[in-house]
Amino acid sequence: MNGDTVSILGRKVFFLYPSAMIKNTIVQELIQQEYEVYVVKNHEALLRYLKQNGEPVVFININEGLDKARWEEWVRSALSPGGASKVCIGILTNTNDDALRNKYVTEIGVQCGFTVVKSDVTTALRQILENLRAAAAKGRRKYLRAGKEIGASLNLPLNNTFINGQIRDISAVGFSCILDQNPDLAKNALLQNIQLKLQGRILKVEGIVYGSRDDEEGRCYVFLFTQRVDSDTRARIRDSIQQHLQARMDEELK
């Protein structure tokens, strides 16, 4: 990934050996804020990945996985000229140790901070968000998307019948699809009670036809969700996209 691609698509954000509290609070909040987040529990596999894809952000929970000396060695290796030199690393810990903070921030030179995570994660989340913004982790992308590999489908009620289709692209603001039959939908047409089948979930949404285009598979329609699609449904869509991306990353790290 080159610099131009990063500026557009942003950076992948990895949490290495996150505690249950980090995973269930901070990671979940970042997903809902449209960051591309992954959880990893294999430092060797991640280091190999970083050496080939050296522009993500990595937050390491140094209280898990390795001892203090080996974590220092791992971080130095990742940041070395022969390692993943463009990676941005942040440290997560449950101990407020000034000497350790100085070692990582001043001596080793991690770029995404030294964050102490305790029972109240509000401060830690704010610090992580500040570091992600400084690292331009979102790039110019506003919404996280998944393509047709997610295997989602839809059921569209129209004129007292149902039209099935396959989703080509989906985010929390809308989707594109190829329908089994082309109903010749007009731009700005409002369709209610659309059923999306996404990662085993059935979600009922309402959408407006934003536009359409013809390609080799047929007419591709683009729908934008209306304001009546509630925040819970949008959160489920984000969760499904993240689960799909996580599964792909798990395979890549094997």
C-alpha cells in the first residue's frame, strides 16, 4: 500500500493480544466509528504480515503474550529499517510505569502513544482516538465497506411480489446490488421493507434508489438508507462487515 492509497483508504488498525475489556469496549467503539479494526493473538504472524504490509497501526497489550524484554525486542524489530518501517505502534498497558513509558516513547520511538487502560476506559479511548486521527487512520474514507465476497443477499418487495438479488457492496449508509429480475427502478424511488441477509442476520431496511448502471452481470442498483433505518440496524451492519474482514485477515495470517 503506497502513500496515496493510505490517504484515500486509511490504515488497518490491529489490536495485538487485547484484554477482554479492550476488545469489548474500545475495539467495539472503533468499529462503530468506522475504523477498520482487527484483533490478533499471534505476534509472529502479525510481524510477518507487517513486513509485507508495513503501514497499519498496531496497538499492543504488553501485559499479554510476551514478557517485558521480548515485547521490547518485537517492537524494535517491527520499527527497524529492515522491518515494517512504516507501521505506527502504540502501547497498551494496565500499569502506569513512567520508566516503561519513557523507554517506548522516547527511546524506541513508538508513534501512537503509551496508553494506560484501567476500569474506566473513557480516557484510554480518547487517547487512542487522538493517535488514530494523528496517524490519518481513516484516510479520506468515511464508511467501511464490504464487497460481494461477504456473500450478502436481499429480498425486495415490489408490486405484490418479491425480487431476490445479490449485494455487490454494502456499508452503514447503503448498498449496491444486482437483482435477479430488472424491475427498471427509477432514481429516487423509495422502497420499504427490504430484507437484507447479512452474515446470517436478517435486517429490514428502507432505501432510496440513488442511481443505477449496467455492467456485465446486469443492472446494478445503488440504494441509500433513509433516516428511518435506526442506529441499531446500522451498528449490526458495521459488525457484520468487521466480522467478514476479520475472517479474511485470520486466513491471511495463517
